[in-house]
Amino acid sequence: MIIFSEKTHNYTHVESGNKLIGWTTLISKFSKVFDRENQLICSAYKLLIGDERYNELVKGEFGKLYDLNQEEVASFLKRNIHDDITHLISELSYEWDYSNILGSKFHKDQEMISYLRGYEINPFTEDRFKTVKLDKEHDNQSAHDCLLDLEDGYYPELLVWDYSMDQSLTPVTQVDRCFIETVDGVRYVDIDDYKTNKKRPYKSASTFLKAPLDKINDSSEDKYKLQAMFGAKLMETHGFTPRYCAFTHYLNYDLEKAKMYPVKYDNVLMDNFQLAWKNFLSI
């Protein structure tokens, strides 16, 4: 069995005691390293001087605003702006960490609402699906040894893994909104993930992920779409057929400001990605 702890944000395979890797850790192996220290410095300067002045300075020096080396940008800003930003860095660091807490709370709130309502409308088909509440002794846990045993319905925060792998080594994720439907004997799965950033997801035109994902931009929008397909791929290993995939962005947690970003499930891409993560995990 696989369990998830909200406190540590860790996945654990109970029988072996192994810590399993989630989506964030997995995708970090295929994307550029997030330079938190220098990004905090850049964000603090932007907060200090305002977006317009910040953009003017950075674009004037580097000729663009995106896909920049944050260490170089931070060094440039330090040379040209001499105000003390220590307090702003501390405030931003706290805000970033707190946003993760708020994001978890948002997910949990939506899960509870679905249980209370008893149903959820599939955003892809507009059909009503019964909300299925699984028994949990932990913050979250695997429902069955094989998820194909799940009945049709809507599953909030469904914990999924690669059924073709040893369960003690598999990557794991939680699908925010999972709709299961059987049509003419085919068990379809539709995936929709929540995102709650303060700004809309962005696209990049020049920076790409590492092979075999090197056709995909290293940007929030494209990685969020990939994450939805990743959840669908894990369900496919259990015997389901991915049908629709998307993520829905709620601007700064506002349910009234929702925008869905659909993505067509790419069988070839996800098969190649699976081979890569199996190789990465030495399977």
C-alpha cells in the first residue's frame, strides 16, 4: 500500500518503507533547476521598484524578460539598485511557503465539497458523476492493488501510481479530479487538475524540457498540461483508456475566475516518458 502524509508531503510504500517520488521531484529531473535564492532576489527587486521599471531595466540589459539566467539578473539588479531588500526577501519567502499551504487547503476544501454534494459535473462531457468516497486511514492512500477495480464515478484527490512497476519504486501523484466511465466495455478516464497561482500560467518560446520531453516548453502552462497527461498515463497502466485531459486554473484561489486548459493525450510521448522514468529509477 502507498500512503501520503500532508505534514511531510511524502509518499511512502508501507510494506518496504521506501519513500516514493511525486510529480514535482520527477519533472525536476527533466527541467531546468529552479534557482529559489536568486529568484527571490529578482522578485524582491520587482516588488521594490514595480513591474514597469523592473521590466524596463531587465529588458534593456538582456533584450528579453523570459528564459533568463536568474543569477545573472540578480547580479545585474544588485549592481544597479542599492536599496536594502532583506525584509522583502523574507516576506516573499514566507508568502511562497504559505501559498503551498493554501494550495493544499484549496484542494482539501474542494474534495470535501464534492463529498457533501454527492456528485460532480464532468467538465468535458457535462454529465453528472456520483462522487465516490474511499475509506482512508491516512491523509491519502492507494485505494486498491489495481485501480481497475474502482467503480464508475468521480474521485477527488485519487492517489495513482505506475501499475507496471514494483509498487515500492513507482512514481506517484494525486489526480485532483478523476472521472471514470465505462462505455461499451471500455473503461475511460478523464483527468482535470487544479492550479491556483496568483497569475495565469505562462508559455515559453525558447526553453525546453530534457529528452524525451524536448518538444515541450519548460513553462508552467505546458508542464501543467504534461502533469495532467502523467496522471492519465498512470491510470492507463491499470487498464484505463485516457479520454480527456486538462488543468483548470483558479486565479488566486477564486472559483469565479476559472479557466480550463485542455490538452490532447499523447500516447507516444507518454510511452517514451514512461521509459525515461523507469530508466531514471533503474527499473
